Amino acid sequence: MTEFADVAQRYIAAWNETDPQARADRVSALWAAEGSYVDPLADVRGREQIASLIAGVQDQFPGFVFRLHGDVDGHHRQARFSWELGPSEGDAPVAGSDVVTLDDEGRITSVLGFLDRVPA
């Protein structure tokens, strides 16, 4: 597994972590201290805000899980991948693509998120 695929898998695992302390631990291991996340609905900075954002998405979509959709692509210190959010079985009503930038230690410094499919 490439470094970029590993980061994407760990990223999805953080978004799926429902235990608050375990989620905070995953975010701390994956994001740089001042890492950011920006998409059309959110603009947060720092591990605490990122973990809170993840909790909010889980509250908004209870029982849904994130999963990678397609291949992870990367070069230099940036990667892109697509994901889906939905029930563990069946079609996912939400889908998006993210571009992540990594620091020299392999931690995420920024995520630029794009929503490709959202419920009406």
C-alpha cells in the first residue's frame, strides 16, 4: 500500500470513528496540529475543531459510514481520492472528493473537500 493510500484509509477511519476519545486520537495521529479542513459547508482549523466537525457529520447522518470510492492518486506531498457516505450496505446518498496536503512527517496540513452528490 502506498503512503497516499495509507493516509486515505486512516482518514476514512477517522471519519468513521464514533468513540470521542478514539476519534480524537485518530485525528491527532493523522493531522498536523494546525491542519485545516475546508469544504462547501465547513471551514475548520486545528485537531479539536476537525474532531468536532466529524462528530457533527456523524450526528447529521446517524448509522452512515464513509468508504473510499475508486483509487487514491498522489504526487509530491498531495493526494486526492473520492469517498461515499451511506448505509453500510447499498447505495450512498452522499459522495465527494478530497485533496489532502501532507507535511514532511506525513501528517495532513490541509484538506480541500468537494461534495459531488448530496441529498436534496
